[in-house]
Amino acid sequence: MALDLSFNENYWNDLENTISQKPDFDKIIIKKAYDFMSKAHQAQLRYSGELYESHPTWIAKVVAQLNIGQEAVLAALLHDCIEDTKITVDEIALEFGDEVALLVSGLTEIKSKTDGIKINQTNIEVIRKFFFSSINDVRVLIIRVVDKLHNCLTIQYLPKDRQIKYAQDVMKIYGPIAEYVGLHYFKKIIEDIAFQILYPVEANHIKMMFEEESRDEIKALNLVKKELENMLAINNINNATVEGRIKSLYSTYIKIKNKGDKYQVRDRIAIRVLTDNLVECYTVLGLVHARYQYSFEDFKDYIATPKINGYRSIQTTISWKNKILVELQIKTKEMHEFNEFGPASHIAYKTGSGKTGVGMEWVKDLYKWQTGDNNIKNYRVKLLTNYIYVFTPKGDTIQLPKGSTALDFAFRIHTGIGERCKGIKINNQICKIGDELKTGDLVEVLLSKKININKNWLDLVTTPAAKDYIRKAVKFVN
């Protein structure tokens, strides 16, 4: 999948060119959504000075290429209408159907729920889990990641403080989420941009560190690539493609940070050979190892033994001209499609690649969107359903078992808070301390000056820790 991430000032024509390649898309309804969105955002501008419509149109173009359905393209076009215009979800449902309205509503909800999160004050993994527990349609997260991608690619127009905040969110939340839903290609792009904003000194140091080698690296990349192309042609492997890159700044930084020595970065130059089938993968491997010296310790066959996230490829490191190391990845085009774009990949859900041996239950849930009965695509997921995620007034995210009450929350914050609880506010409304909480609630504990615990509280909590504490406290008081 060669994604087109280019920018075009003729917004509709750019999107139209993409959807014209999708015979199952209804161009009339997509144009209707485009016009609807354009009118709703009329006169709104981005920081770049462009019309606001450029943003949702670009997102829709990329989402269309991910092959996750026409409804996702419509939702991408309309995703900011509820938040930024006077359009309501009911109007979207009336014009474009309930499924599109639910996607747009989900995108609006996840944005509103996360506005108050202070990512430096809470456990990052809890925030990531909150994102997954907040949605029941994985397309919401995919559109959200593409939204962040476009904002990263145009981040230079934001004020510096906004750039820093955005980069922090990318590094701690959206980069990992992109990886979780299989959008590894996007993860690399947004993390590299964020790294240069947050760590300009380190980024510049990496650039300077490899400045002397860069000319040799580019030369080696081009020449090895040419040698491999000739090798494939001579051996009648005609449909294979050869692609190459120099390792990104952030990936290089992480490798050096882990290894402590720039010479341990053995995959600065990387080339991938994409074949039509499995037999060709191993044929290419044999040809490469017969021609080049290779490192036995760096050889990995992730086709025979896939990684836990479903990644499949043969990896080997060859020595070119006895001094420059080149990492070579050999895989089928289907494997590459899955590795880069995960379950969002058209080939992944058409062929079912990576369906087995994944090992993580939530990833298995994601694969369930492949197809349902009668080949109906199913994007519904239920992830992390055993927990809820609520917020404190300070912006911390708290994980609680599903079914927890406001009083459970108070004891989860601190036993001293729980025992002096005299009331609760949920989403700024006075509520009962035994009311059940749901993901996204903002919860505030109202405190008395004295301990209020009584035995009736045992019926108002569900978590074992809170029940045990109340039992002991009541026994002690009596």
C-alpha cells in the first residue's frame, strides 16, 4: 500500500481522485458530505491560513486509502462538525445515517473526554487503556490517529507552546495507540516529528553524529538496492519490489539510548524486498546469503516464528564492501501491508493474514473486524470491558473495576479520603455516594472534617479493598 499523503489546494478534486479508485464507494454521497462539511466550516481557517475544510478532506483521503469503508470516509469529513459548528448529531444521522453519526459522535466524545487530561500527572498506560475502553468501534481510533497525523504534518503553523503540548501527546499517547491499531507507518512519522520538537538538542546531535557517514550511507543504499534489483531480474523474480530508507532520527536515538554506542546501530541503512509469495521470500534469502557476508546473530526468521503482534518478515544484516552494514527485510507484499498498516490493511482483512498466533486478547478482538457472517465487515470491538476510567478534578486518570461506585473511587484515591467522604460530584452534579460510575466521568469527593464510616457503606462499594477497609474501620469504631 503506497499511501498518498500529499497536500493539494483543490480539496475536493484531491479526494475525488482517491475515491474514484474505489468502485464500491458512492461518490455522490461523499460529495454531499463534503459540501455539507464545507458549508458548516465556512469562513473557518486553520493556523496555516488555509480553509478549515482542507483538514477533514485530507483525513478523508487517507482514510479512504486504508479501506475501512465508506462510512469511515464520511465520518472523517464530518468529524469536527459537532464540536466546531452548529451541526448536531441528529442532523448528521438524518443526512448520512446512524452508523456515520455514531462514528462522528464517538470522535467528538473521545476529544471532549480527553481535553482535561494532564498526561504528566497520571499513568500513561492507564490513559491509553481509557482510549480503548471509550470506544466500541475501532474506526474511531483510526480516524483519530489520521487526524493527529495531519496536525503533525502541519505543526509548524502552531504557536510553540501548542507544538510542545501536541508533541507530548504524540509521544505518550498517540504514537503507542497508532501501534496498538497496527498503523506502524503513521507511528514512525508522528514520533519523528514530535522528537524533533521535544528534544531539538538530541535530534541535532543525532544528525551531526551521522553527518560524516550519511554520504556513504546514501551511496550504499542506492548501490545495494540496484544490485538486488539486478539479482531478482536475473533469477526471474519479476514482480518483486525493492525499497530502501535511512533510519529515522527517533528510531536511531532510541537505539543509541538502549545500546549506548552509535556503532551498535546496525540498521541505519535498511532495504526491504517485497515478493508475491512465500517461496520467493526464501529464494531471495538464499541468493542474498550466497552473495553477501551476513551476521548470523542478526538473522531473524519472523515468518516461521511471528512476533507477538503478528509481524512477519525475514531479517538479515549484510556487510557491503566489508565496512557498511545494511539491514535487509524480506517479506511478501501481504506481510508488508499488515506490518505497516495492521488490521486497517485491505489485504489483512481480505486474506486473514496474522489471524493466528497473536497472543494478546485485545489484538485478537481487533482482528474480529475482518469479516462477520455473510462476509459483512465488522468493526465493532469491546476492549478492556472489565474496567472503567474516570478523572479526578486535577486531571488524573483512575482505573476501577467495572461496576465501581463513587465511594469506591473515594477509597481508591486514598483511604483517608474515603473515610471522610460526605458527598460526591459526578460531572459537576451532586450525586449519591453509591452511584455507579462510567468511563469518562469527572468525579470529585466532598469531604467532612470527621470520619463518616458506617456499616451501611458496605452495600455502597463493590471493590474488595474498600469493603475490607470499611469492615475493619467499623469494627474498630464499635
